[in-house]
Amino acid sequence: MADTVDGIDVRTKAAELPAALPDSPNEVVSGIPQALEQAAEFVEGAYLRAAQRYRQVATVCTQCTDRMETTDGQFSDQLNALDVHRA
């Protein structure tokens, strides 16, 4: 899951958006292309942070299953240390 989320390329597709906008002599003044670029960077950064979180949770789960003596409480404590909450 983490690799799928991390592999989403927002910036490349967002770079195509200004070409879809109507031509305008004030394109530079409008700031729309720059806003699109910045928004894409922020979204891609959010996806990266989500992927990192998925990897952290997966690591904790793998470690706990590798050590079969892990109790439910210990597993819960490790997830709480990551600040993971049930949705």
C-alpha cells in the first residue's frame, strides 16, 4: 500500500494543467500556474508522509507477528507510540 501511495506522481500531471487554461496575456500576473505547481507539491508531500506512516505501521505489525509473544497490550502500546488511532 505504501509503495502505491508513494508512487502517485501528482506534479507531472499538474504540470500539464496550465496548458489546459485559456490563453491570457496576464497569465504570469494571475499566478494560477504557480499556484497549481505549489498545490501539487503539497499534495505529493502529503502522499509521501502518508506512505511513510503506512510503512511505520507495517513495520510495527511485522515485528509483533515475528515475536509471537507480543501481547495485545504491547501491540497497542507500540501503535500508540506512533500516534495511530482507530478510524
